[in-house]
Amino acid sequence: MHELTQPLLRVQNLHCAYGARAVVRDISLDLWPGEVLAIVGESGSGKTTLLNALAARHAPTSGTVAFAMRGSGLQDIYALSEAQARLLARTDWGFVHQHAADGLRMNVSAGANVAERLMALGQRHYGNLRAQAGDWLARVEIDPSRIDDRPDTFSGGMRQRLQIARNLITQPRLVFMDEPTSGLDVSVQARLLDMLRMLTRQMNLAAVIVTHDLAVARLLAQRMLVMQGGVAVETGLTDQVLDDPQHPYTQLLVSSVLPP
Amino acid sequence: MYVAVKGGESAILNSYDLLAQQRRGDAAVAELSVAQIQQQLRLAVDRVMTEGSVYDPQLAALAIKQSAGDLVEAIFLLRAYRATLPRLGYSQAIDTGKMQIARRISAAFKDLPGGQVLGPTYDYTQRLLDFSLLATGQSLPVPKTFAPSNEPSPRVVDLLNHENLLETQPVPEGDPDPFDLTRAPLRFPADRSARLQNLARADEGFLLGMAYSTQRGYSETHPFVGEIRFGTVELCLVPEELGFEISIGDLPVTECQMINQFQGSLTQPPQFTRGYGLAFGHSERKAMAMALVDRALRADELGEAVTAPAQMQEFVLSHSDSLESSGFVQHLKLPHYVDFQSELELVRKMRHSFATPGDAHGPA
Amino acid sequence: MDQPEASSAAPVRDPHINFAYLDERTKRMIRRAILKAVAIPGYQVPFGSREMPLPYGWGTGGIQVTASIIGPDDVLKVIDQGSDDTVNAVNIRRFFQRTTGVEVTTDTTAASIIQTRHRIPETPLQAGQILVYQVPVPEPMQHLEPREVETRKLHALQEYGLMHVNLFEDLAHYGHIATTYDYPVLVNGRYIMSPSPIPKFDNPKMHQNPALQLFGAGREKRIYAVPPFTDVESLGFEDHPFEVQHWDHPCEICGARDSFLDEVLTDDQGSRMFVCSDSDYCAKQQALHTPPNTLPPETV
């Protein structure tokens, strides 16, 4: 099958600079369908810039990012027309922001937030839209009776789950997440991570998750990329990298995590 | 018994008569002449010309008389008149460097070539009502005159430019014609020439509020008055038939150059940035407000974060024209009873389903 | 410019003003915008709106459109809220009488150009007639997204999800779609358009209308159009389709059951009666039917 022979996302020699300052240097990677990759590093490592470059939100200075479009194979995402890029962002991709308010319409109901992508794709049956939204609220463990409530009445953890539902309702193949659990209570984080792990497995979702928290990487990602100063200093299977780090920086990161 | 309402036309005609009476006031009091307004309400005339976009003091004075002193109404009259005038051509850009100066000050420098010329200004008066003006016919004091100085008054911006301290804008390639806001609609994002035209015609009150906001933390541009100059400039035209420049007269203008927050970095030598304001006649408040808002609207261009309303093009430029704002605000007086009827019907219907629960349309 | 005239005199054509007020070049510019609008149904064409002797917000867009298309042989009808006699309609009609001298009428069937504020006439229009709407806010998404740069993009990419989110939200919150006038429509299956603040009752009249429908927004500087026999569909959901208003009673003057009715309060106890909004239609119905009330209507 064609899908098995090409990656979902192919990044080659990606380089991002602000003026003379290089923030992401020469990153290459392949992401396969259903694979979750964690990009780990401290703040200032360039990981968020890398995520934005992969998600077509920040054009790189050089290098390419190619996505396997349905029916047409790997295409340079920066060569797409604006219409194609926006359609992609609404259907086959998801983007979960660190602060849920950035990824939600705070002044419309939870139901409208979740159903919006379906309406944008042309669904016009209110009852069905509402039912699908209700299903998804349940799947992300939000009480469906809150479907008419606005997100500004939700807790941080609930808003984050709402954001996830809003993104996943169109069954995207690739989701980008920027520190999805930071700022949440530890117990809330744990529940959210469990839910994400279940959903990614159920939906065979590929994901790129930026995090400074190694526990998030351990729980969700099969593969891991460690960044320092814009450079990928180590990559590999998550368990291997965490159990047997090779690069001194990775060793430092791993050793500084308090044991549970 | 109810009758279908008729008589809108006769009501309008009668209202014209009432309006004329209101405008005239007590017939026993001498009628105001257009010449009196032109001479003695000069600053009102200047404002009406500036926002009306027509330099003609007599017409502006007439508009003020007709509108009984409502300047926004007078501006409307002048603009509507302007719309009927054919466009004969475009003048050359005026050269304020060659202005016959009546007043010229700089807050940025204590003294400068050409000197600080106070001229006629309310700035240093005490705002005490002068009851002697209740009477007419007093003799006026004669101000001292000085022999006109031969010392030139170069613009402060030119002086700063010698040292490269002030940003300069290179002439765009091909020296294109400026956008003409009176002929084409404003689209966003608007370039600077379109923005400046919009600001020149903008309602002074709105612009003043926006400018003030930039001084109170809604964006900060650290402004200094580089120079304000008021005086007459020559207006020149190159008629097609002649092919050379002729002077068609003088007109008084007020120009304000603001010097603002410098920009630069370790790799780029810093320079001050600028804001510009221009108005007909003696209109300092307007020219200053315009210069502050001009600078705020350059945020995008200068790489500054847009955080405050005065920096948002669409917010400022869409709401600055008094004809548009006054027209739309006041249009609410027009009948809207058909639309209101539709709303009434819905609200009644919704209230009805409240009172009778189990309605299929209620929320799940 | 405005001289009070004798109460009953119709305004005379003022020879000092160009025909229909605008200069010929301006008319040409506006006609070009109109042609472009007709070629792209529902698309808002920017134009260099001029200052008119009536304020922005009071119909200058409609006036500029009418002024650009009107000729000496046209017959003009002007209505506001459905009536020929409201002060705004009178003012605009007098403006055209003064600047063109054309024949004016209150009879919908006799007019070649009808300029209207907030209603479509009840009497069906015919091929060859032109309906000119006065539009305050041409952008249907403006209350959801005030930035023009963004709404232009949404129209260009046919991204109208925001409009449907708004309707969804109404249903979730009120159980009804809360828009009762200026109800957005999809034109020719492509652009979403504001029909101007006509009551939604009038929306179906826009669909496949034999007349040319032109829309002028002077303050916002946009012109748009619905050519004759074009599909105009009001937005809705399959299970909550677009619905028009209904009244339980007929017009108390002419007995019509199919027209938009204005509510008139008749005393301070809350008594009310309902009469046709369209004054010409009501008068015609009266002439056709025996009115329910035996007293003839008084006229001023």
C-alpha cells in the first residue's frame, strides 16, 4: 500500500532564523501515520518555533516541510495555496494551543465550538451537529449537559479537553500540540494525558507534541527529539532515550527529573 | 378611527420654515453676515475648511451661517458642495519650508535658526472670560511690529536630517501619484498617503481623543513637538496648456512635525521616528492630534506590536469621518418600525413558549 | 441650496444642477461598479462613494445607484418602510424631482425604478423593473468579524463557517434563529450577502425575481447586485429551515392576509391594530375588496 511506503510528514534541513539569530538549525525528520513524536527541550531551545514551522504557521528560512495529502502524496505545505492550507488546517490537521483560549471561540457555546468544523465542511442538520458535538464532549470526558455553556465557565482542564474535541471531530491524521498540559494541576494533567493516549491509539493519530516535561513524552510518545539551542542533539525511541541517554544534555535533563 | 398616515411632505416643508426661524433667532437682533463670520469666527472657518476639504473661507462662513453654528453640519454642507465641483487638476506639493511665518515654535529645542516666534495664540492667555467683549466698538491694542527678519527658518526636521537623526522616507520608485481618497474608496491595509488624507479630513474631536489615548499608555510613542509652524504658503499649479508652474495664490496652513520614539538596535544606528499633521488656517490642535495618530498608525510599518485602538488602522480610519459617523449615528432617528416589528414578533413568540413549556423549539 | 417652497408645490427641475446631481464621470464610475456587481452576483464591489446632500446612513448609496441609472424617461417610486409618504421617502423623491424632473409615482406596477428602504413591495415585480435597495451595513459578517481584511478573505475562500456558528448558537440559546431582519442569504450558490434590513418576511421575494436588484451602501462604499432570475437562498439548517413571519389577522383596512403588517398602538391601554406596511398595495387591495369596516378611510 502506498501509505506504508511514505511518511505522513517529511521534514528536510529545516532552518529558522530571526535576522542573524538562528533559532532552529538543520532539522530533518520523518513522521509516520499513527506515530507520536515528542519534541523536548527547555524554553529557548527552539522547540515552539519548530512546531510552528511544521504546522505551516511560521515559514522557515530554508528547508522543506512536506505532508502526505490525501490522494496526491507528499506536498510542500508552503507551496499550497491559501485556500488549500486553510482547508488542511480545518480538516486533516489539528492544532492544540498551550492556552485553550487561543484555540477556542470563548464567546460561543461548547457545542458550537465543537461543531464548527463540521459546519465549515457543509453539514447543515442542527440535530445531527448537536448530537455529534455531544458525543465528542463525552469522549473527552466533559459532561454533555454543558453543551450550551460557554468555555469561559469551564475550568482550565475542561477547556483543554474542549479544544481537543474541536480539533479531533474531523478525524484529522496529524495533530500538533504545544505544551498541552502545562499550567494544569498535576491530577488534571494525568487525566488529560490518559485521555490523549487513548484517543491517539483509537484514532491512529499521528502527533507532534512539544513539551518540557519528560513524563509527558514518556507517556504519549513513541519517539522523542531533544533540542538544545536550536539543534536536535538526540533522537530515538522514547524509552531508549530516557533509559539510556547518550548526549550530555539529554543526560542532564533525565537526571534532573525527580523520581516519582 | 385610524387613518393611513399621510402628510409627510407638508410636514417636511413646514419643518424647513421652522428651521429657518430657529437659525435666524430674534429678528430684532441684527442678522449675522457671512463677512462677520469669516472675519470674527475665523477659527471655526478654519476647521470647517479643513474637514470640509475645501479652501474657501467665504463658503465655509456661509455654511456656518446656514447651520447656525453646528460645525459638523457646516462641514457636511461644504463636503456636499465639494462633490459637485469638477476636478481641474492637482497642485504641486506645497513647500512649507518657504512659509511666510506668523507663528513658529519648537518644543524640542530651546532656540533655533529663525527663532521661536510666539505669534497669535491662546496658549499663554489665562482663560478668564473677558466681559469687555460684551460691548462692541472697543479700540484694539496695536501689537508691536518687527522688521521682517532675513534669517531663514529652516524646518527642524531638515536640521535633524543633517545629522541623520531623523528617519527619512525615500520617494517610492517611479514617484507614483498619491492615492486620492475623494475619488476611490479606502481599502485596508491603507498606505500612508491614504491614511494621511483620511486624518486630514477627520473629525477633530475623535482624532483628539485617539491622540490623547496614545499619551496615556494606549501605545506609547514618546512624542516631542519638533515644530509647529503657521503662516501662508504659495499654491502652485502646472496647467496642461502651459506646461510650466504658475502661482495661483496663497493660503494659510498649520503644520506639525512630531518627533517620536527612536528605533534602532545594535546593528542598526538609531533614528527618531516621525508623525505629521497639516490643516488649513490656524488649527494647531488638529495638526498635533493628526501627527500623533499618524505616528501611532505606523506601528505595523515600524515593526511595533499593535495593542491599542489608536494603532489599529481599521478602527481609526473607519470611524474618523464626521459625515459617516454623524450620518450613521443619527440615521437611527429614521423609521425602523418594520424591523422592530419583526423583533417584537419573535420576542412575543419566545415569551409565549416560555409560558407554555414543552414547545418543540426549546433548547434540548 | 434648499429653499422652502409653497406647501403643495412639487419641486421643479433645477437647471443649475447636473441631471441627477452627480457629474457624468462619477455616474460612469458607478455604472462600471454596477456592471461588475451584476457579473458577480452577491459580491460587494467597492466604489468611490461621493458626498451627497443627504447624510451618510440615510440612503446615499441607494441614491447614488439610482442617480447613475436614471434617465429622463424613467418613472420613479421611492418608499421607506413600505410607504411612499414617510418623511425619508418624501425627501429622497423630492431630491430626484428637483435634479431630474422625471415622472414620479406611488404605483409599483408603473415604476421603472423603485428605490426602497427596508422593504420589498408586495406587488410582484416584472422584467425590466429595477429595485434599488438602501444598505446600511453591506458586510453580513461585520457583527461577528469587524475587520474588513479578514471578511474579504472569508468571502474569497468561501469560508462561511462563522455564519453558521452564529445560527447554531441562536438555536442553542433561544431555540430559534434570532435574526428577524437583514437575514443573510446565499446568492447564486456562491456569495453570502446582506439583503439590507428588510424583514425576513421579504426574503423569499428576492429568489428568481424577474427584476434587477441593486444594492447601494454609500457610507461603507460598496455596491452589489442580484441579476434577474438568480437563486437567493436564506441560510438555515435542514431541520430548522428558514421561516417567515405570519399574522393571525388580516390588514384592518384592506383585508389582505398575505402582506407584512405594521402594528399601530391606538390607545394607552395597549390596544393595537394591524395594517399593511406597503401603502400602495393596501390602497390597491382596498379598491379590489370590500373593506371589513364600513366607514371609508379618511385622507388628510
